[in-house]
Amino acid sequence: MASSSSDIVNQLLNDKLFQVIGSTPKSIAESLTKIDLKNKTTEGAQIFAIAIFSSAVNKSTLETFLADSRFSTVRPLINAAMSIQGRANMTALTLLGHCLMTTSLASNVSFSTEFRKKMGQNHLWAGELTAGSLSEKQKEILKEKKRLTDEASAMALGSGFLKLTGLLKEDFTQAEADLFNTQIQTGSSASAGGGQAMGSSGERSGYDSTSQRRQSPTNIPVAALTTAGIPEDVLNYRRNIIRQSEDEIVESLNKRGENSFIENTRRMIREDPDGTRLRGASTVGRS
């Protein structure tokens, strides 16, 4: 009975956790739905840039960046959705930035690539922040942020934001739809040109993701992959473009190590984006 009673209380209070722990993926998603961002790729890209930047800098540096004339259109949107007493809500923007770091689009952005090196991992939830060059104080702050935010919600916010703004032409997953309090619209991907993410230059990424299963790395039933923090685009290419089995992927990961595995896969994506040459190759040839 005690368990049942606590479940009832949790159901009543869980969506209000932000009152004691600050911003959450749910509270950020709710704030973003208050402004019109649907299929607005320009505004989406600008908010993406601002959020990624905020995750790596202090508040005064962010405010200077946000004051840039290039953000004159998007500043009112941020003021409406993520501000406190007329100033940018640093906590919300920082968490949004870390959630966006989990997406494949972040892999095409030089700033996030360098920030990943500084963190020593691809995103906040990909490891324990034991590598990289962050100060101990920075690590302590990020570890607390990680403790308060579960990975599945973080990834749903990141990918859901891209789909909301049209930066990623795919349907919402159920988790993303629940987060943004919307209905899943089927069939939109085909008419919108598949599931390709927009790169930092505005061009489509180098592989056709319409053939990908819409599945994030956290759903892959292999412990080595879920803990390694392998980027979504890398796993999608291995599993769905060149059609490697789970065992083959794990074997290659163990053989090369995480960094070499990712770099080698990205080289394969550049040289053979649709996997035509590699699909017929042996496991050794495409490791």
C-alpha cells in the first residue's frame, strides 16, 4: 500500500520537480511550446547555436553573445520562453545545450566538436567526466546537472527540438511527443525529404537516413554501446547503412577503441555515404 501511495504522490509532483531542482527537459519543452518554432529552421538553428554556446561558457559571456545583432529575431523568442526577469535563463539554456549535444547535428558543428574534446566525452551522459580538460569545479557542476537529468529525457529533448524546428525531418517518437505534448504525425518524413539532419552549413548530412530505424543509441540492447556514448549517426551508419550486426559493431568497437571507432566510421560515411561499396565487404574490411 505504501508503494501505491507513493506512486500517486509522485504522479502529482514529478512534473513539478523543476521547482526544487531547476530546469528539466520537460519544463524546457513546455516553455518552447509557448513560442512558434514549428518548422522554423532559421530560428531553430540560432537557438541551437545559443544553447550549445551557453553550455560551455559563463553567463556574462553568453549575454554578450546573445546581444549580437544576428540574434535580433530570436532574442524575443528566448525572452518569451527562457528568461527570468528579462534576462536569459542560463540554467535552462545550458541544459538545453547539453541535451542538443546528444544529437547527430552536434557532430557537424565545430564548436561542439571542440567542447566534446574538452569534456572528454561526446555529451554529458556519455561518461563520468574523468577525461578532458575541464576544471574540477566545472566537473562538479556538470556531474550535478547529470545526476538531476536522466539520459532518455535529455536525448528526447535534443532530438525533439530538431524535429520541432524542422532541422531534422522525421516524425516524433512517442517519448518526444510526450515531452512536447503533441501528437505523432505519420507520413511527414517522406514528403519532407527523409530524415536528414541539417549540417552547420545548411546542407543535408552525407547519408540517407530514410533507411535508418528511428532508434537512439540508448535503445540498442548491447551494454558496450550504451555505455560507450557512441554518436547516433555512427551507430545508424553501422547498423542500418552497411548493415553490421550487433556483434560485429561491438567487435570493431573493442578492437579500435571508442575514438578510433568513431573517426573510422565518419571516414566511411564521407567516402561511402550510402554504403554501396561496404555492404558487400567482409567484416574485416569494414571494421
